[in-house]
Amino acid sequence: MNGWLPKKIQWTQKFGALEIALTIIGAVLYGLGAFSTMNLAIGFITLRPFAFIAVVWGVFFGPWVGGLAALIGNTFISDILAGWFGIGGVGGAIGNFLMAFIPGLLVSHPRSWKSVGLWGGIVGTLVCALFVGGWIALMGYAPFMTLFSTVLISDVPPNLIIAPLICLWLYKRVQARGLYWRDRLGEVKPTTTSAS
């Protein structure tokens, strides 16, 4: 449980009705959380206290569910509600996807606060900041360092502090309901055979 990486890195994930429902719920929570705090700004820095939702969703429900929930929530809910939807949001879409995908893929166990902090709070957030800052700079809207540092300042605290605490607190509840994605990998659907 104290390792930095899972015993096996699982790139694929089953995607049925439950995963679709979890993606939609995560997208709505993440999108509304991001939109609700857009007015909390200090200069160029928009505070995002709910950024931890992306990390938690990836860790609990898998890299694809978490990544798609973060991408949809950030791009198709938050950006549209704010009137920012457009080509400038491509970096944010990819960055937010990876901010959830990376910890979903690489966190060894939800109760390992070191692993959640490393892959979600540091690595995932750095990758997100690189994509957001890089894309906006490429589009000529703002200097790279302005956006890069803005994302880090607004996303590192919730992802490094709140995400590990939430994962530690909710893991047993998520697992008890059969929702933890790594536990669900072992499920095999019974096959029926017909007598001829």
C-alpha cells in the first residue's frame, strides 16, 4: 500500500453503463465546481479549490472515467457556462484529461497518500499546467509562464492536500459499494450455454 506505483499498470478499463454514469456525474461535479469559483481570482490566478475532483475521480473510478469526466466537465460545462468555449480551450481539455488520467493509471492504492500526492498533486498537475500554458502561448493569448504558474498555484494545493485526504476518507465507502475500478477489473460476466 505504501508503494509509489501499482503492481500492474492497467491501460484498459471496462466501460459499461456504470462507467458512463460515473463519467457524467464526475463531469457535472467538476464542471460546476470549476465554474462556481471563476470569480475567485487574484490577478491572473483563478482559484480552483475543486480541482481535486479530477484526481479523486481518476483514482477511484479509473483513468478513462476520471480523464473523460475532467475533460467534459472543464470544456463542455465550465467553459461553455463561462462563455470561454473555443479553440483556446484545447490545451485545457487535454491538460484536465491528463490531470485525472495520470493518477488513475499510476496511483498504487487510494489510501497511499504519498502516491496520490505524487501522481495527482504534482505530476498530473504539472502536465496539466504544461498543456494549458503551452497551448495558450502557442495561440498567442498569453505568455507561457503566466498560465503555467497560474495553473500550478491554483491546482497544486487542492490536488496535493485535499485529494489524498478525500481518497483516504472515502476509499472504504467506494469499495464497499463495488465502485473501485481496480476491484471491478476482476469481474467476469457469466456466459450462458444453450443445449442443442
